[in-house]
Amino acid sequence: MSPSTLVRLSTHVTALVVLACIAEPVAAQTPLHSTVFPADSARSRGTTPANTQRSIVDTLTATLAKLEMHETTVPAGGAPHAPHRHVHEELLIIRTGTMEVLQGTATRIAGPGAVVFMASNEWHGLKNPGSTPATYLVIRIDPHDIPPNGASSTVPPAGAAAPK
């Protein structure tokens, strides 16, 4: 290498070393260990006319890039959001009331104690057909091999419709 190339290389290396020394370290998130989430530990994520949400946990675990759980309450006749699809999978556990569950082109009814599974990239939606509010727990599961906040879509597949 020529002397001028060595000087330029040395300048670049020095600049990188200086940047590395002054950069703020990024704290690594510790995976969630076994725990109990008391019923009153959830924080409000917000209230809209469509629903009320309380956040329970949103973190990584030893085997998941993201474990997110929240409780949603939907008023009588309401829907928490438009039907959609996304990369991650979800489990819903109906606590009170009744939810009409759209999965692809099928509509199913889920009452208290029912467990609903929403598979990756499958069209789904929810509606409360009852005369009282319905509350359910959402458990979002993101394995390490999907991108963070994976793509979602509100474009329905052919033949799919919103819950009636």
C-alpha cells in the first residue's frame, strides 16, 4: 500500500474507534423468566369507542422474539378493529361475553372460556354480537424467525367478508 492509502486507512480506523468509544451502549433485553402477572398489574393501553385495552406484558422470552399479552374489552355490537392478517400468531381466551370470530370465510361463536387460535397470515376479525361488553385476553406469539412487527394487511382474500 502506498503511504497516502495507509494515512487514509489509519484516519478511517481512528474515526471508527472514536465513534465506538463515544456511542451509547445498547442495553440487551433480558428474556422473561417464569412469573405471575397479578390481575391488577395491567396498564391501560388506551380507550377508543371500539375497545378498551390493558397491557400485561410485551417482551422477549428464551424462545420467542416477542410475547405480548393484553386484555381487550369490546362494547356490545362493537368490533375492536377491521378484519386483517399478520405474520405473528395469536391466542385469544374469551373471559366474558360472546365474540363472533371470522377466520378466513368461516364465522364461529366463542363464549366465556373459549380459546381461539389465529394462525399466521390467515384472515381474521372479531365482533361482539351480544348485548353486553365482551372481554378477552390476547396472547401474541412472535418466533425469532419472523421480522419484528411483521407485515399485516387489511386487504381481504377472495371470498372473505367481515363478521356480520
